[in-house]
Amino acid sequence: MGADSPVTITVEAIVPSSVERIWSYWTEPEHIKQWNKASDDWHTPYAENDLRAGGKFVSRMEAKDGSFGFDFGGVYDEVNVNESISYTLGDGRQVKIVFTREGNDTKVIETFEAEATNSVEMQQAGWQAILDQFKKYVETAEQQ
């Protein structure tokens, strides 16, 4: 498959909260640092987010034991408050997140272009795990 037709992967979850609250949990750095991990042996000690078209974002994702870490970041292409976010990662891949109200819940759908290093299955599992951590974080926060 050539560079002109990247593989796209989609992950999704239905999260039990209003789209307005989901938006805050998804976009505010103090929340991002709480949920942005694929497993409990990882964490995000730093996050910044300039949420506007042309704005940059970065989250530092690290193994808690210090064995590995990386910056996940890019530039926003389009931001529609409480509806969708599109951005370009530092390596040029495109990502789109759509937030859809479903009664008292919100459906979050992320579609992203796969990178060439890891298998599609591994990437899908990793991004789904992070989205599942987001859902778990929201569920806990909403109970407090």
C-alpha cells in the first residue's frame, strides 16, 4: 500500500456523560494527565493544549518505571467545540475525533491513520485501551 492511501483505524466508546462535560475531560490538561495511558503502568506527567485551529498540543507519555517515554503531539487543523477535533500528528498522520450526543451519553469516535512501525492490530488495541481509560476516568469523576 502506498503513502497515498494510508490505512485508517477507528476506535470508539460510549461514555456516560454529557458532550459538554466530555469535551472538558478530553481537552483540559489537568484531566488529560489523569486518563491518557494505555495501562496502569504508564502515565502522562505533562500535558499542554492550545485548543484552536493552528494550536499545538503535547502530552508526555511515560512508563512509570522510567524505562520508556515519548511526546505525543501535533497541530490542530479544525476544532468544533463539543462536536469534533481534527489534528495532524508530528509525523504527518491525520486524526479526527467526533463527539456525538446519545441521550445522556456521548459517543466518542476516533479515526486515525496508522503508522508503519507497529501492526494495525497493535495500534488499534493501544488507542482503544487509551479510550477505555478515558471512559473509566469519566465514570469515576462523574460519581464524585
